[in-house]
Amino acid sequence: MTAVIADVRKDPPSSAPLEPGVWWLSPVVISLVVASASIAPTVLLSDREFRSLWRTPKSITWETLWLFGSGAVAIAFGAMVAIAAIPRYKPPTVEWPGLSGSSVRLLRRSSTVLTTLTLIGYAAFGFAIVRAGLNPFDLTSTYGEGLGIRDIVGTIPGVTTLTQFGIAAVVVSAILLTKAFSRIELYKLLAVVVLASLRAFYFDERLAILELVVPITVVVAASLSVKQGWRRRVLRFMPPVGLVAVIAIFGLFEYSRSWTYFRTHTSESYLDFVLSRFAGYYATALNNGHLVLQHLDWPNRLPYDTIEAFWAAPGIEQADLYVRLGGHAEPYNRGTPSSLYDSMLYQFGSPEFNNQSGYVGPFIDYGVVGGLIYFLVVGLIAGYLYRRFCRGDAFGLMFYPVVFVGLLEMPRYLYWAQGRTTYAWFGLLIVALLVSKSEAKARDGT
């Protein structure tokens, strides 16, 4: 009997659909590839080239590069262990993600709620723009001229941040669209993406697009991988096409953001300029991470990078809790030009490239051993969610597409620890709990 069960777990029944099998969606692959792609140019370029290309000294050492690379390897190892520990197949009778009718109806209602909350947030941004006395022509004519539109417009605390429910909204809508095409769901998804694109353009916030497009891509790729014919073959070309698309979007924003200034100060072509800037955001992020280790690691420093969302939470930030408990100013204090981090960049780096790298946070918060344990745990969680995502389980479906964003952006910042993801995690958690309960009822036939 035991042998029969073992055989069933190793080989899927012929009636069961294939699970998603996209090699580049694996947390093992993405963590290693992204780390290698960001570390390689940092290693190869000299101090003179750093200064010439990005106007910053090359400070990072081999020891720090090995440390950051070890963090990426720890993620990959943890993910590998989690993936190996979870059986590959479950016995669904419908195509991935294999959700019941009651769960699909629940997801439709959740999508409506999440999209509505997101639109309320963008409506608040619209009100803030009007309050600031700006019109669409003002936004277009002032963008890229150093007038700081985001600073002029400001925010409405607790309301404009509702836009971050958009991450959860597009995840739910994308999953629903894999089940069956719905014009309403498509309109919801496009509305959130278009508004995020406008926000990214006018407020100089490219991440607002990436954190929506990447989860959508993850869900679509998983759906295509269980299809037959040309749709499955398309997946072979998605990584290079995706990279070209990311660079193209980056170049589009960079044209208004910096090329209008630098084209009068350089003889290189626009394409060369875009490629060097793109590489610069990753190489200088690792370099800045080294500077953080060297200059922002004071005695008895409270953990900040890995739990930044906590310190930035409403009430906690206003109460200066980090200062009260740690006896020291916050290391980053984003939005404040005179922060410790910005002051450090002015002295040792370049404030133009201000990403501090996601690899440095765990090591500066918990030390070398603690940092490696942190990355190992991240890998275990990522691997667990990836397998649950492939099996069509509620928590994997909701969380892994967003975790993938964090793995992709690890060289630049610790994405999932930032306050901008709090609403998304909260919304996805509620939806995952509801869908999980709905699936349990469906299996029990109640």
C-alpha cells in the first residue's frame, strides 16, 4: 500500500493537468541569475569606469561582493530545500489553477473591492493635484525640470496610500483572467495599470509600474505553461523579450528624467546612455550597500532595513519610535534630503544613484551569521510559496507573484520590507484566507 501511494505521488494521474513548469519562475533560478547579472559588471568595472560612467568612486570590496553573493546563494539553497520537500503533484480535475466555482466568485468580489480601494487612492492624488493648483498642462510642462512635482502635490496620509492595493488587485484580476476571459476584469486590470503608469511618469516612480506588470507576467506565464501549442512555446522567448521591454520602458522614462540634461554634456548615443544608466542602477546599488556597511553601522544599531515598514507605519513614524528606542536618527528617513544615508552619498558616493541594495539590509541588521539565516529563511518561504503557486493553492497564488518582484529587485532594494507593500500584503492575506476556506468547503462538499 505504501508503494502504491509513493507511485501516485511521483506520477500524476492521466486526468490531472500539468502544473506550471517555467524554469525562470523558480526562486532558485531568479535569485542566482539576478545576483550574477548585477555582481558581474560590478566586479569587471574599475574605479575609473565607475567615476566616468556614474560619477561615483568604486568602494565595494571583494569581501563585500562575496558576502552579497552568499546571501543570494542562501536564498537559492533555502528555496531548493522547500521545493524538494513539497510533493510535486496534487489531484486537481480542472486546469490550473484549479479553483472551485465558489472561489472564483469570491475572487471576483475581492477584485472589485481591491480595485475600488485603489481608485479611491488615485482619486485622492487627483484631489491633491488640484489642491496644489496644478492642471494637466502644468504636469506635462514641468516634468523633468527639477520642480519636484511629487513634493509640490504631496499626499493625503492614509488615503493616497490606498493606491498600493493595486498590487493585490492586479494579482487577483490576472488569476481570474486565466480561468476565463472577462471584459470587466480586463478593464479593472488596465485601469490600475494605466493610472500607475501616469503616477510613475509624473512622480518619477518607475517601481509603480514594475510592481504591477511583473506579478501579471508571473501569472500569465504560469497559465501559458500548461497550454499546448504555440502559447507554451512563447514562454521560451519571454525572458529576453521581458528584458528588452524593461530596458525600453526604463529608456522611455529616462528620456524625460535625465537625457534632456545629459545629452548636452555627453557625446554617447541615446542607446548607450540608457544601457549605461540601466547597468548603473544595479552596480551603484551594490556599491552603496558597501558604503552602508562601512558608514551606517553604529554600535547597538536597531534593525531597520528588514522591518522598514514597521518603522514607517502610521503613528510609529510620527512618534519617532526608532529615535526614542535606538537613540539615533533613522538611517534613511526617506523623503528627507538631509538623511544620514543621503549625507553619506554626498560624501562617498553619488546622490544621483541612491539605491542601497537589498543584500545589505539583513547583514547590517543581524550581522553576517544572522543575515545568512535571514536569507535562508527568505528562500524557504519563497520556495514554499512557489510550490503552492504551482499547485494552485490560495496562499501561493496570492503571494508568490509579489515575492517574485522582491527577488527580481533584490540587487537594488529589499522590496517586501518597504512600507509601500504593507497594504498589498494585508489585502492578499485576507483574500488568501477566504479562498483557502472556500476551497476547503468545496473539497468537503459543503
